[in-house]
Amino acid sequence: MAAKSEKFRTCPTTGFKIHGPAETLIQINAVTAIVFLLVGGIIGLALALTRWQAIHLLNDTLFYRLLSLHGIAMLVAWIIFFEMAILYFASAVVLSARLAVPWLGWLQYLLMLVGGAIVAVQILLGNADVMFTSYVPLQAHHLYYLGIILFAVGAILGCVVFFATVVAAKTEGAHTGYLPLVTFGAAAAAIIAIGTLSHGAIVFIPTWLWAAGLVPMMDVEVYRLIFWGFGHSSQQINVCAMVAVWYLLGTLTVGSVPLNEKVCRSAFVLYILFINIASEHHLLVDPGLSAAHKTWNTGYFMHLAVLASMIHAFSIPAAVEVALRKKGYTKGAFEWLKKAPWGNPGWSALVLSLIGFGFLGGITGVVYGTEQINIIAHNNLRIPGHFHATVVCGTTLAFMGITYYVLPLIFRREVAFPQLAKIQPYLFGIGMMVFSTAMMFAGGFGVSRRSWDMNGVESAFAVDFGPVVDIALAIMGIGALVGAIGGALYCVIAVATLLIGKKINA
Amino acid sequence: MSVTAPQPGFFDQPLHKEEKIWIALAFVWCIFITVAMPWWHIAGNQNSSSEFYKISGEHFSTIVDDFIAKNKTGEEAGIPVVSPPPGSDIFLRGQQWAWDPILDLKVNETYRLHLSSIDVLHGMSIHPINMNFEAVPGWDYVLTITPTTSGDFRIICNEFCGVDHHNMIGKIIVK
Ligand code: HEM
Ligand SMILES: [Cu+2]
Ligand SMILES: [Cu+2]
């Protein structure tokens, strides 16, 4: 079946043939994602300025309510809407193919939007002060769970559209041969997503019915186990999507070629196979599972998923080094690094994302996920410190970097305020590194996460953490401020590009 | 290019030497940290416990009330202080938003601490030693503990449990 050719345009820069419906869906998912990022970012700053006890911006009710909303707006809405855009890009655009079943893509968008809106409204109404983890028996309004379910179903449909597009591209001959690495990585993300989101369904459907008063509550530990099969494994969607974006950014910024496709691809397969079991590290200090079980599972079955990250950690820097050396930057060991395009926000985002994710996020993740060390990390600020390094400094920054290419390629507009775009990744990346590090430092003293007042001054047994922690939290606040400025710049640049950016004529 | 199909036969392309060395080293390291987990479990003496039982909130509460009645030696801020004999089973109950009782323990003696919650999830974070365990409704989590330093310890709730979560702070005394 020949796709109608008038629905395609050819990108003058990349030569990709871009299918109209794919383009529209990428645009709308990406814009929605950025709106959520803006909202979540403003909230994030307010939260940080509350945890900075000297400022203590919000009151307790508002803090917990907005913390619930921040988790949802960021980890769920921003990240997953953007990933939908990536899935459509990595299939239809990269393969120069038609987007199969566009109406299903629209359904994906609608379900996610409606679901997300229901959740946000329920939280803002004060019906769901339960954090995004919504551990039973804390109960939210049943519509909250319904919203999550709709959102998840939407995301599953996005994965279905992705696979349908890949299959159509192959059967209709739009693409011949093996899948490009970026598409392969996106496919790994989509496979993990389907597994993960079905855990979400298993846990949220009974919880929804329970909140509606129709069935008894499920066991708390069962909830926690299955919830994290969803909540943690879905972080691996982010990792896969981010690594795929890293390869893409390497190619777009310096023209890098994967060193060894076999190795890169095998690493993605390792993610698919071994990441899920590791989710149990959220239950290391829980009853219900034996220590033998915990050590085996959180050992990622011989840490093979960690091996995958180690492989990418070599393969991406090595590929960009090779590409830059080919450009003639061969003096000494580091001329290539000096001459790298540091003023290109795609490049600086790639480098900072690699460092933030790998060194700050990845290493602390493996360490905190150890059976014994988890005892001194569980639920204190070490944990949000760790994941703001991974999913914020890593994934979010990588997505920001790719946006600077999506804007001209898909929205056909020149990036507005190019001078600001140059510094944006530095502000966001370095701000979030300071923020996460200071958080982890404070966590080392036992300052708990999700706490409006670590000192518990209204309790009979107030706690004093001492001046070192106060300073750490101040540094955390300053990092948050810098990061939030970087984040706001990103949103401003993206929106300004859409509104006033110079049109690129094909 | 990462956006074009790889050359046919890419699967047979040999690895560069550096890449081989890196992967080998990384693999050895992964095996090492994998082995280290059970090794630390056996060699170290600070593990999360594998002993737990299912128990209803009401049942746990009657046991705790009993325990308090038998061992009560005082009261602080309206919360009973108990001084149980060394080696015995001791109990800590979490509920919105307090921990009770206050445990008065002897240094270098071993106790079997039963931890649970009778409403929502709570988290037991012992300050200032920063040790953290979950208090889960429906589950009696048995931790064998030996306090090795004397002093006043706080139990900070570190699992979000409602609007007064940050004020849920209890106490352990070690003499
Ligand atoms: C300007 C950027 C950001 C700032 C300043 C910020 C700040 C914060 C703060 C202060 C907390 C509360 C920590 C606590 O007390 O437990 C928090 C929690 C959290 N943040 Fe962010 N954040 C930012 C961006 C993001 C992004 C981009 C994501 C996800 C992609 C994210 C995901 C989360 C999650 C999942 C939580 C945990 C919520 C919970 O405990 O339920 N944040 N953030
Ligand atoms: Cu509590
Ligand atoms: Cu609490």
C-alpha cells in the first residue's frame, strides 16, 4: 500500500522524508511535555526553597500537595510525553516512513492528556495528597487512579504505534536492512515500556476499584512490589530513550558513528533482560522478602544491566572522540575535546548529561541499591539526590539537547535567542549537579525526603541536625535556583522559537 | 551513523582492542560487586532482616498494649516509657502521627524489635545513626538489634504518612 506522497516532505538538512501526521504528533507531544516541564519546574523550585529551611517558602499542606504534583508533572507527564515524541521521531522520521495508524497516535495523545489532567486536578483539589507512589492504605479519590490508568493506556498505544510504524516501514519497503541504532534503542525503550506499563495496570486497576469502594485493599507489600515493577522499570524506559538520544546527539553534533553496532545493540538487549528484577531495591528494608531474594534480584542478576550502562559509557565518548579526530583535531590526547563544539547546546547537553547520569546518578544508584548500604540511604534525601542526577541531569538534559535539533527539523524554525541557548544546558546541568550532590550530602545525615520540616519543631521530640546540614540545604537551594533558571530558559527558548522563531523554508 | 541502517554483516565486525579491554574490566567489576552483596551479607553484621510475620493491626496493637502494661516505667510527653528486660521481644508501633512506646534499652544488650504500623505506611529512621526500615501495616517486621552506643535517639518517620508526617518523631533511650 503506497502512502500518499503529498503527506510527505523531505527535510533539506537530513534528507529524511517526514510524514505529515508523524510531524504533527511529534510537535504536539513535545509541546505538551514542555508545558508540564514548565509547571513542574516552577513547583520544583518552590519545593527546594521550602526544604531550604532558612526560607521555608510553602506551608505544610501546600508542600505535600505540590510535591505530589511535581512527581506526576515531571516523572510522568514531561518525561513520557516527550518519549512519545521520541518514539514517533525514531520510527517515522528516522526510517522516512509513514506513521502507521495515525488515529491511534491521536488516541494516545488524548488519553494521556485527559488522564494527566484528571490526575493534576485531583491533586490540586486536595483529593490526592499521596505522592506519585500512592502507597496504600493512604487513599486518593478514585478518579486519581483512573487518571493514571488512562495515561498509562495512552502510553501503551504510543508504543503500539511505534511498532506498527516500524513494521510498516519494513513491509512497505520505506526502510530496508537492519534498524538504525537510534530506532533500535527506542524499540528497547518501547519493549520495556510495555512490560512496565502492564505492571502499572496490574497495580492501579485493583487500587482504583478499592478507592471506589468495590474491592478490598491489596496487601501493602504486594502493592509496593508491583508498584515498583512499574515505577522503577519505567525509569529504564527513560534510560533507553536517553541513551538512544545520546547516540543521536553524537551523530547530529559531531557526526559520530557507533564504534561497534553489535556491542551497542547487545547493551540495549541487556537492559531489556535484566533491568526489571532490580526494581526490588525499593524493598530492601521492607518485610516480606528474604535477604537472599533481595540480594539476588538487586544484584541485577550479576549486575548485567549495569554492564550495559558501562558499555554505553565507553562507546559514546569513544565514538565522538573518533569523529572529532577525523575532523583533524589530533594534536595530543585532548585537542579533540578542546575543539569540540562547546557552544552548541546539543553538544554541551550531551556531555553534561553523560557526566550527570553516569558519575552522579549511576554510581550512587548502584551503591544505594546494595543490601546493606540501602539501610543508610532508604527514604532520606540521598534518594531524590540520586534520581535528580539520573532523570533530571541525565534524561531531562538529554531531551533538552535534542530539542535544539527538533525545533529546526520538525518545527522548521530557527532556534530563538541562540546566545541564551548556548548557556542554557550549562545552567541547568551544573545547577542540577550542585542540587543533587547537596541533597545526597544532607541525606547522609539522615535528613528524610518528603518532609516539610526535618526538625519536627511541633513534635515533642524535635531534632537538630546541626549547621552542616543547614549549609548543605542552602547549597541545594542555590543549585535548584540555578537549575530552575536553566530550565525556565529552555521553556522560554522553545516557546519563543515556536512563536517568533524565523521560519525555515524548505 | 546512528540514524542509518548498519552495514550488512555488522555483527561479525570485530571489537577494537580498547573496547574489548573495557568490557572485560567492566564485566569483572560487575561480577565482583555481585559477589560482594552476599559476601557483605555474611561478613558484615548489619543486614535487613529476613524474619517477618503477617499480623493484623488490631492483633499487633493488643500485643503492644500488653507489652506496655508489663514494662512501663514512666511517661514522657504523654507517651509511655518502657524498660524491657535484655534479650526480650520489644515492640514499636507506628500510627498517624506518633511512635509508641518510648523504648528504654541497655547498651550492648540484644533485643528482638517488632516493628509495625496500625494504619498507613510509616518509616522508622533512627537518628542520628541514620538507619532506616519500613513499618508496614499488616506485617510484623522483626529486627534483631544491639545498641552499641548510649544516648538519646530519635525515631523520625521517613515515609510520607499524611499532613503531620514531619511531626511523627519518637524516641529511644539507651543507657
Ligand atoms: C528545576 C528543576 C527541579 C527542581 C528544583 C526540583 C526540586 C525537587 C525537590 C526540592 C523535591 C523534593 C525532595 C523531597 O523533599 O523529597 C523534588 C522531588 C522530586 N522531583 Fe524534582 N526538581 C526539579 C526537576 C525535576 C525533574 C525534571 C524531574 C523528573 C523528570 C523531577 C522529579 C522529581 C521526583 C520524582 C520527585 C519525588 C517526588 C516524591 O518524593 O514523591 N524533578 N524535586
Ligand atoms: Cu509516619
Ligand atoms: Cu511519615
